[in-house]
Amino acid sequence: MTGAGLLAGSRRLLHPGPGRADLAGHTARYGPPPSGLGRLEREALIAEVGRAGLTGRGGAGFPTARKLAAVAAGHAPVVIANGTEGEPASAKDRVLMARSPHLVLDGAVLAAELTGAGRAVIVVHRDVREIVGEAAAERARAGLDQVRLEVRTAAEGFVAGQASAVVRWIQQGVPSPTATPPRLAQRGLRGAPTLVQNVETLAHLALIARYGATWFRSAGTPAEPGTMLVTVLGAVRQPGVLEIAIGTQLGHLLDLADGAPAPLQALLLGGYFGAWAAAAKASGRPFSSAGLADLGAGPGAGLIAALPADACGLGETARIMRYLAGESAGQCGPCRFGLPAIAGQVDRLAAGHDADPGLLRRWLGQVDGRGGCAHPDGAVRLVRSALRTFGADVERHAEGRCSGGPAHMLPVPRGGGR
Amino acid sequence: MTGSARLRVDFIACDGRGLCAAALPELITLDDWGFPIVSSRDVPSRLLGDVRATVRACPRLALRLDARAGGHDRSA
């Protein structure tokens, strides 16, 4: 992350500023976290979170207050802070945990108090394991929390961040999603009602507990209030993580990353499970669910990747799709067999020979919505959006012409696959 | 309850043996890899008996009849 521009769009507080991220610096910046709440105070705070309109920042966007209330209704629940960040192009959770570990831990402790959980498990990407572990140790030495904090290193892999996969990782060391029902809020970690919240969501919770719903809603749109962290990468001068008000116009958002050095062709929005949109169509749009819905896109986990005009969108999509196929947990037939089949067709489209677009569409339809988790649906969304956005390229490639070279813009981990 | 029950597949449990599609072609077909595609419409009441028998017969216990319609939420 570059410090420049982090707060420029919003002047918000997820970033503690230039001071140190240790407990003393954190407390000086934000004040002590609310703690020792009585029953009425807990109920009032959950209601305040509901008024704030906070939603999950991991990609699914579920209302946080509803999840808190559902888990609080159960017996002896547990809280899991999800900092797995399995999306290889995203960095926002790691940046947040490195810069503001105590804000995340405040949120995890608060979530535990609000739900009546005695412990919170903090599952973090290995890059920030040490920072978060030290922050937790610092709190333990200070005797700050009544809740037990355990820091665990997350599993790697694209699907490892899905809530049920995180639970299974902690419980069995297997980072694969499990079937729904039961819902985790009813029966999760070792059968206990389990709250799984993305680490950024918990940081927002820690701020709402201090500053209230009205403050939270002073940024964002009435329907989608607050700020969110985004990762901007690709053809921008200053790639990195930004905190933006939800609904910030995409063109402005690219300006916050110091703009594109060359004309843009398309934007990949949300994540690798997200959607491509033509740059000309998308750049005037607000970065929000409402602003992107008719483009078939959404804010997802906050990824914005800019594809320059001289890069090959089909080639990029083929690389990502090959990666996603390899990242299937392999538990469900349509995903295990369908994603490699689809990836093969996208490869052929990009190579410009032997592609069968009719068969590709048939397979997209046969895979969509037919897994135990969201992985196949996300891969299908990506490929469908590529067919919409790069449709003219499909024709050109079939005629042996490609407007761009391989961009290799989006990171795809080597040795991926399971 | 009748009229609002739908078939669901637990794809983690399913291993594509295909018995269900053979037993209940009115509601279940197979995809190109041999895994069941179930009708997303409500199960007609005249088929409820056959559906229950097919659900019981699945060797992987991967089929179920959901009494209440509606999508499922995977977020929690």
C-alpha cells in the first residue's frame, strides 16, 4: 500500500495514520475499546450496527447485525475473524492487518462480547501472522480483553477463505468448504454456533462501537453506507490499497491510484470471481452494488484491475480461468470436471482455433449454481463477463488476429492447484 | 407444504452414479459429466411419492426434498 491517497477519498479511520500500530499508538488514536458491556448495552450495540448498515466486506455482503443476532441467540458460540484473503490479486485484508492489527482485534473481541463467545480465533494470511500474533500477545500482557484470542495461520488457496472452509481448516486442517445446511451460525466450529466475519468488517465494527451509526453513514450511499477497502492494480500508476466511500465513481477511484498511464480497455471488478466491464461503460459508474448491477458486476471483495487497451482480455481470462479450475476443492463433480472443461474452451478462444462457443455456453450453464460453495458460480460469472466484454475479440482471434499482446497483468500463483 | 417442495442435490456428497436420473427422468437429467441436474420448479404433488422413494434410494444420500422453497445463503 502506498500511504498517498489512502484517506484522500474519504478521510476515514481504518488507517491509524503515521503513528505506530502498537497498542499504545492504537489507544492514543482511537481511545480504549468499549468493553464489559451489559446485556442491554450489547443489544443496543447490535441495533446500532444494524442502523449503521454494515455489511460483510469479504465479498458476500451479508448484513453484519443479522449475523451477530443469529449467533448471539445460540448457546456457547465462537467467533472467527477471517483474514485468509485467498484471492491472489487482493491485498486489502493483509494491509489492514499489518497497519491496524488492534482495530481488527478490537472488532473480534467486540463480536465475541456481542454474541456471548468466550473465544475468538483470528485466522490470518501468513504474511501478517507475526504482526497480528504480536498484537494479540501485547493485549494479553496488558490484560486488555476478557475474551481469549487465538491467532492461526490461514490455509492457502482460492477457496480457503470461504466461511465454511475456514471452519473446517481450524477443525480438521482441511481448507475445503462444507455443505449448507447446517448454517455456521447454528452449527459451525465443533458444532458451536459460529460467527465468521471478514477482518475488515470487524475493524468497521470496532469503529461503529466508538463513533456510532450516524458517523458510519456519513460516508457511502444511503443504501450502501460506509467506506470499504479496495485493491487497485493493473494499468494504474500507483497500484495499492485504498479506503474509499462506497459509491465512489470508478474513474475517480482510478485517479486516486494516480490514474492510468495509457488508455484502458476494461476493468475487472470485485475479484477473480467478479466480472469484466468495458472501461468506457464502467468508469462513470459508482463502485457499489447498485451502481454496477446492470453491468453484471459488484464490489465483491474490493478488487479493481485495470486492463490497458493493448492487452488481450481473452488471454488474461484464460490464465485466470485455468488457475480457478486448479483451485477447485474437487469435492463437487460439476466444478471438478466442468471448470477444467470450460478453461480448455477459453484457452481455445484465446488461441483462436478449435473453440466451440456453443459448447462453452452449454458448460457454463451446466456448472452455474451446482456446487457446494460459490466457487463454480464465480468462475462462470468471470467467463460470461469476458464473453460480453471481449466479444469482438473472439471473432478477431478466430480470424488469427489479436488486438493485444499477453498482459500477464493479474497475478496467478505458480504451482497453484490442489 | 405440498406445492412448495423442491429437490436439492448435495454436490459434495454426490458422486454421479446417476440412479436418480434413471428413476425420475421427469425431474432429473444428467450433465455432460454424469451429475444430476434437478428441476428448479416445485415438485408436482402427483410425483411426491416417486420423489421420496428416489431420495431414499440415493446411495450417497445426496438428494433431499426441501419443504420450503427459496435459495440458500452460503455466507453463514
